[in-house]
Amino acid sequence: MREVPSSPAVSGLQILQSKMKWHHLENAINELWNAFAGLLCHQSMVLAINSSFVDPVLQYESQLNVTEASFRMLLALPNFGKLRALGIGNEDLEDQESLYQNILHIFEDTLLILVSKDLYKLQILREMVLWVKEERLYLQEETLTIISRVLCFASKKVQGDTSVDAPCLGVLAAELSLLCCHAENDIMNQASMGLHHLLCIAKWQNGHGVCGVRGAGHALAQCPSLPHLKKAPRGVFSDGRRPEEASCRTWSVGNTLLPSLLTDFVWTLLMKLSEASFEIASEAASILKLTLQYHSQKVIMVSKIVNFIYKKLREDPSHSMKHSMLRVTTLLTRTSPKKVIFQLMDYPVPADDTLILMWQAAGSEGSVAPLVLKTILLILKGKPGETEEDMEEKRRFSLDATNMMPVAASQALCTFLPVGSYKKAVAQFFPHLLLALMLQLFYSSQLRVMPQDRPLYARDALRALLNSSGLQEVDAALKKKNCWNQFSQALYHQLGVHLIAKTLSEFNFPQFPETLHYFYKISVEGPRRSEDNIVTIIFFTELLNNFFKDPFPEEFMVLYKNWINDSNPVVSKLSLQKIANMAPVINEIENVCSLLTSILEAFHSKEHTVVIRALLTLRKLLCKLDRVIYSSLCAKIASSYCRLMDHNNGGIRSMAIRHFGELLKDMSQFTWMLNPLALGALVPLILFLEDKEIRVSKACQYALRGCASQLRWPTPVYLKDENYNFELVVLNICNHLAASHESHISGLISDTLGFLGSSRLYLRRGSVILVGYLAKLGAYLLIKDEIEVMLEVIEKTVRDEDPVVRELAKKTRDIFREIAHTMTSSTIKQTFRRWFKFIYTRKLKPLYNWPKDYTHTPADPTKGSKEGFVEEGEEEEEEEILIKSYRCEAILEQAEEDESDFPSL
């Protein structure tokens, strides 16, 4: 059959297609030659920069830019698949494909040049993976082939090197691990080979490199997921998509990379969870899970990872990889519970839903429950709202200006404690959690950072602790007593702690032994803050009251003795109150003297209420104390009372003075011991008769009657209110002193001079009068130097701002001047005068007549005589004694003259 000739239209179309085909081919050839020339130029630039002395950071940035420009040229190269689709035969593309391969070799050589000079520049490979990620499939394969070859070259180069600086291995390993699961076998195989060479580099970086296929096979044989493998296949990872292969590959990566690099590996995969491609995100989650299951203990920057997860889930609560992120939190908690928990507690309170989800994820890992609770207990040592300046240890738990982590920790316990896997750990730390939460309740009651209607998480956690410890009945009983509702009141806290301890004791809680032991341990070691002792002593005391009888065993009594002088006044008062309740059994206490001494030390407290409580406690104990023990401490107790007689608080002054009088009454049979004590207290007892507070004046009257009884003096009638006159009381006492205790006058003068500088006006007035009488009576006991010192003191008082003091001081000064004038340096004369005064005691008359309006006299002359006051009949007797004394002095003066005439005598 004859062939039909083609039409002209068909022939024209074929010609046009042929021209277009060769036009595309010509363009492809031009692009190839342009790329070839460009890459050669870029290679020259890289070599030039390599040989320069540019700063390494700038050098790397410049070379990275040049490399990226070269890579962009590769991306612009023609696709030979498309050219073939246009009908261009292989024979026509042979030269072009050869040129294309040369271009790729130039690019590869450029990378080899960079890496051969510095392994740090392997980071460019990491950038290449990102550049090629969204590009054509055939180019991904070519790029991965280049990356694999460069890594192979680097793995051989590092052999024998002592140090390997390649910080990009972690990120690059993550990218290659994802490509190992690629659907295309060629890409998967190239990624697997690249990862193998990367691990060889990492092994040398670790200091124990084993490269080659044999080394990879050895690593595979050690993989826990593939114990049956003894030798790796030629392709190292035969099928990266198989679960067992993926597991072993991930294990090898985690086992080989350094902690910092493994952290980069994990961080990169974590970023991939937010990829738009669900397939990539799922694969990243799978690799991430396997990595953390095997090697989470090597991961650093755990807090940063946890914080990233929290922010991602808070931004998108319905995140597609939500469960995978929470699983990461769980796996990190398994090996780094402290870091995870600290980070989870450093968010604003109250916790949001996202944070509670992460708490639940962390709490699901029951194997580390003890470590989690230990970490929370460490956080609970902090005080909410406490700033760094307030913290003694200068230890920052939180990045915020004020530390609110303890509040978050209390709320977190409401999530952790009910978890079944935590039951054993909760039982182990029951006493620790109990005390920590009671302290947090105390701190929360003082906290003003949060609104008043804020929930009390410490209270809720305390209830959760009771319920998870099998103490539901205790919780119910406290609820019935309305204890939980009242904890929000600041003033209720101490009573609340008391109720908790009492209710626990009522139900005989089984945790009593370890609780008592822990509270005892804390008490011995001492708390971080003095205010913590308030909770400790209240709870501890109630436990002891319910399980021990008074007195407590010695090891517990030592604690109360130490608490007496605690820096916190509330603790001191609580301890003193408990000790006071032991008064009926005071004689059964071991080392009771040491206990009483500690109470005396509390007299030095700056807190008035502590001193008052110490006075009351001591008095209560002394009433029941064995008299033999009492007598051994009598002097010490009396001197402690005397020091308080000049206290600036009127209540303490009056109590100390009255208790001194009680002491004299208690120990009246020990005359030999009490006389010095009574005489030593005379000066303050006399001077404080003029105290403006009636209770102090009354106490002085009471104590002076005790002194008079002890010193066997008649009771002064002028101490009574209706007859009271200060100067007559002084005159009365001084006359008795001169008659029976003149040897103490010098000491009393010295004590009195100490009150002349007092800020209280009535003390300055009284001391001026008292020192005048004492000097008048004891003039013969003083020496010239003493008189001069006393005169100097009196001269200062003459210039006092108060006119009455000045007037009284002038009279006292005249008395001292008279004494100084009559004083002689003759030893014989002084001795005779003292002897004469000792035999003939001279009674004084009023010297000051103060106050001026004093007019009344004793109603009963006989009583007045008994009180030692001078009457008319006595005046004549005194004059006769004075005449005799003057005659004796005249005889002594003559004898002195005779002695000067006859020195030999």
C-alpha cells in the first residue's frame, strides 16, 4: 500500500518541537558552563580565605556565604529527567551529564578543602541539610551523597587526633536520623552511611574511636534492642525503617555522642515536633522517645527543654504532639527529677492547666518518687515572698524577684501525693512533709503578695498527705473541729498546729515513732529560721504531752533548756511556759540546776515579755524546789534579781524586787547566807521606794521588810503608807547599819554613787540623800583618796539640771568637805578614831529635811525610840560622848608631838 505523505502542518510541528528541544539543551549547556565557572571562582575564594589571617569567626561566616552561593548554583542546574522527557537522547546528554558530575565534584572538593583545614567547618554540612530539605528529590540524593563522602573523609582524618572540634555533630545526627527513615531507599542509604561516618567521628571525639563497618557492627552488637546481631551488614543499617533497626540506630547515637552533642540532638528533634509535616513530627517523636529511654541521663539543659515544652503546650493546648511532649517530660523526670521539678515549680501561681498536665506527667514516673519528694521538700524550705536579700544562704531557687516556688510546690503536692506509685515514698517522708507543710501554712498566713481570697495550697496539701497516709479519720476530725477553715486567719495558726498534733495523738497515728524522731532531730540541729521553732515546739510539746508524763526524759528536757534562750521570743515563752507546768515534779528533773541557770540567763533578754515569763516560771519552780538545791543557787538567783531592779520596765522592776523579798522569806533559816544578799540589795531597794509606779514602791516596801527581818532589825514604821517619809526611812536604815553592819558602809556608798548619773530624777534625788547619810556614818572608814573621788562625783551632781538635786547635792558636798577637813594623815589617829567610833556608835539626826513640807512625827515616842531615831534624852548622852572623844584626840596629838621629839621611840 502506498505511504501517505505527511501533511505540512504535522511536519511544521515536528520541526518546532525539534528546535525547542535543542533550545532547552543549549540553555542547559550554558547553565552548566556558568555553574562550572562560578564554582571554580568560589573555590578560589575559599582557598584564599583559608590562607588568610582573618578572625576565625569572620572566616567561617565568609566561607559559609560562599558555600551557600555555590549550593544555590547547584539548585539552579537543569533537571536531566525533564530534558529526557523532551525527547533528548542519552547520547546527546552524555557530555552535559559529565560536566554536571564535574560540577558536583568541584563543590565536593571545596567542602573537603574546608573540612581538611578545620573540622569545625563540618557545620556547613548541617546548613546544607537544611538548604536541600525542601528541594527536588534527585538533588537531595546527590547532596546526601556529598555529605556522606565528606563525613567519610573527616572520619579518616580524625583518626589519631587528640582533640576533635566538631560541635555540629548533634544537630547533624538528628537530621540524618530523620532521613534514615525516608521513603526513598537511595536517600535512606546515603543518610545511613553519613550517620555511620558521623558516629565514627564522635567516637574519636570521645577518645575511643573505632571506625569502619566493623566498628559499626560492634556498636550494633551492643545494642539492647538487637542482642542477636553479631555483625553489621555491609550497608551498616540494612533497613532504617524497621523498628528494631531504628531502635538500635538511636541507641548507638545516644551511646556515642557527648552529653552536649546529645542535648543538641534531642533539642533538634524537639523542634521537629512542631513541624508542619505530621510524618516528620511523628518520626521525630519516635526517635526522641527511644533516645530518652536509653540515654536521658546524658542530656543537659533539662530545664530549657522542660520550659520549651511548657511554652509550646500553653500556646497550643491541643498540639498534635502533645502526648509526645508530655512523654518527654516523664522520661526526663526518670533520670533528672531534680532539674525537672525545679523548673516545673518556677512558674506563676496558681498553676494553669498546662502546668498541672506536666506535673501529672512527671508524677507518672513512680520509680523516682523519693527523689521528687526530696526536691519538693528542698523547695519547701524556702519562704514565699522572700527576696535574695532576706535569705541567709543567698541561694536562689527562683528567677523572680520574690520566691513563690514554695507555694507552687504546695499546690504540686496536691497532684503528686494521691498518686498510687507514690504511696511508699509518702510513707517514707511523712514527718518531713508534715513539718514542711505546717511551716508553709505559717508563712502563707503572713504572706501579703497574693490576694486575701487565695486558696491555701499548703492546707490542701496537708489534707492530701493525711488522706494518702491512711489518716482519713484525722482529716475528718480536724474538719469537724473547723480547723481547716480557720487556717486562713493569721492568729489561728499556733492553735491550728496544736490541734493537728493533738488530733494525731488522739487517733494514735502509726507514724508517731518516726515523727517524734524527726522532730527531735530537727530540734537538735536547729531550723533555718528562728520562727520555724514556733511550729516545732508547739507540735513537739503536744506529742510529748500525749505520750510521756512530766517530767520529760532528759534528752527532751535539754531541748527545752536550749529553747529558753532562743532568738525568737515566742519560742522562749513557749518553752518557759512548758517548764513552769513541770513545777510539781521539778525535783525529779535531772540537772535541775542547769535548767534554772538557763532561766536566769533569760533575764538578759531584750524582750520584756520573755523576762516577765522567766520571772514567773522561776518563781513557780522555786516554790516547789528542794531547799538544799535552792540554797546552792540562792546567791546566783538573788544577784540576778538585783540586776533587774534597775530595769527600764516597771513591771519587771516590781516583779524582780518582790521575788527577791520572796526569796528572803523562803530561805529565812539560812541567815549566814542571806545577810550579805540583803545588804547588797539595800541601795536599789531604798532608792526605788521613790519610784513613780506604785507597784514598784510597794514591792520595795515588801522586800525591805524582808531585809529588816533577815538582818534582825525592827520593822521601820515609816515604810507604811500613812507614815511614809523617804529621808526618815534612810535615816532609820543607816542608823541600824552603823550599829550592826558598819563594815558594809563603804560598799554601799560605792553602789549609791552609781545612781547619781541616772536619767530618772527620783533616783538622783534619793541617791544624793542616801550617800550623804552613809558618808556621815562611815566617815571614819574612808580614806583620803576615796573622799577625793567621791567629792569629784558630787561636784558633777551640784551642776544637775534639777534645782532640787542641786540643793541636795550642795548639802552632801558640804558633808564630804567636812569629812575631808577633819581627816588626818596620822595612822595612829585614824586607828584610834575607828576604835572609838566602833565602841561609841553615834546616831544621826535628819540632815536634809526633805521634802520641805514634812511636818508629822511618830505618834508613839516609844515606837520611835525602837526604830532608832534620836530623842531628847539621847542628845545629852551624845554630847558627853563627843566631849570624851575630843579629849582623847587631844591626848593623841600630844603623844604625836612627843614621838617627833624622840624618834628612837
